[in-house]
Amino acid sequence: MLVEYKKLLKNKNFYLSLFTLVLIVIIAVFTGVNTHKEEYLLLENIYEKNENVLSLVSPHKQWVGFSGASNFAASLYYFIFPALISIALVDSIFRERISGNQNYMFLRMSRKKYYTVKFVKTYITAFLLFVLPLFLGVILVNLLTNQWEYTTYATSYKSLVEGTILLPDNVFAGDIKVLFSDLLIMSPYAYMAFYYVLGGLFASGYICMGLALSMFIKNHYLVIFMPQIIYIACWGLLTVLGKPQWDPFNLINPRQSLEQLSITAIVVTFLLQHFIAFVIYFMGVRRNRDVL
């Protein structure tokens, strides 16, 4: 495993991937912070500094993934992450097979260990590449707004869900989440951690699916973009079929833009994605068992 990470750190594409992901997050943060300041001032004037209203205008709503579609960079992150992460990881077996380095690796370790290490390294690294920039975004938003404590928001949100908070109108009715409201009541941090980890696990599944398919595909560029192709294909197909609530793009998004979301869809889609990735990978390993 250590050898794999040494090779990863020598891979220029790893730094390109990380830099691009972080850059998108930084752009999203600055866009979100400006939006928060404008929204706070606007509602402060409209509702004459109503404390109940202002308690629900929280900076955490500008964490990447939490903001609305108006934050293009935040939406872009969730739309293009498979391609950006793939750049660093998905072609590792492909490159070693084409260069002949795979034969050298088989002399140093068993095939079982080689393919196991490749899969585990790819899964863990993909997860980290997805979540770490997002956690950085949380820190940056908190720093720029000087807001780290969200107890007041959690209390107000609980009252909003229960219908006991006194508001001049229903401007915040859309804030109530279909799923996992209990986590948001506990703390926005708990809700954020759950969704970022969930997104990271789905990201790992997509990248490992691409890694598995790389043992069947001969075109390098197709290997690189295969996770993104699968991601977009699922989105397009499920949209056409009228089942967007089963699309991972909607399932991993913290802002929950659909009302039909369900825990069942999350669990079934997650298990199905990982099962397919494992099966394809196993088939790819068997297909290449005749390699030295």
C-alpha cells in the first residue's frame, strides 16, 4: 500500500485533480459568502431585525452542496467530481499494463495482493479527494463569516419543523428537509458530516467502477472519463424514466432538491453501485489472469 501511495504522490495528475477540486470549492465559498451577506442584509431590512427570521439565515447554508442552484461552482462540484477524481486514480492499472510495469509488480507480489491493494487504495483515495475539499470549504465559510457555533440555528430549525416558531410568513418553509431532519436539529455539522461521507462513498464507488472497466477498455481517454459517463448516463436515464429520486446526483446532495427522496433509495442505490463495481472488478481480474 505504501508503494502505491508513493507512486500516487509522483503522479502529476493527482495534484491536478486536487488543485481543481479545491479551486472549485474556493470559488463556491466566496460566491456563497457574498450571497449570505446580501441575504442577511435584505431580510434584516425587510423584517426589521426579527430575531426569529435572522436565526434561520445561517452561514452554513453556503457550505458547498448546501447552497442553491444559483451557486454555479457548488453545483459544478457535484456534477463533475467523477471526472476530476478519475484523472488521478482510475487509470493506474491501465497504465501499468500498457507500460509493462504490471509484469514487474507480479514478480514482487501475488496477483491477489496486487489487485486488492489497487482497489483499496483507489477506494480510500477517491473518498478523501471528494470529502477533503468540502471540509475545507466548511472551514473557509466559517472563517469568512466568523460563525462557528450553530446551536441557535439548530434550535430555530427544530421549532420550524414543529411549527412553533413565530415567523411573519412562510419564507423558510422550503428549508425543511425531507430526510435526516433529526441530524440538522442536532447540529448542521452532523448533517454535513453525514452527507459529505455519503457523497465520498458514492464517489469511491464510481471511481472503482471505472478502475474495474479499465481492464476491459483499450482507449486511455475512455478509461479516464468512464466514471463521469456512467454518472451522467444514470442521471439522464433516470430523469427520462421519471425516477430522479433514485439518481445518486440527487441522493448525495445535502440541499435535497426533490421531495420524493427516501432512505430506501439511498441504501439500494449504494449497495447496487458497489455490487456492480465488485463484480466487474472480479471479472476484470479473472480476464487478466493469464498475464505473467
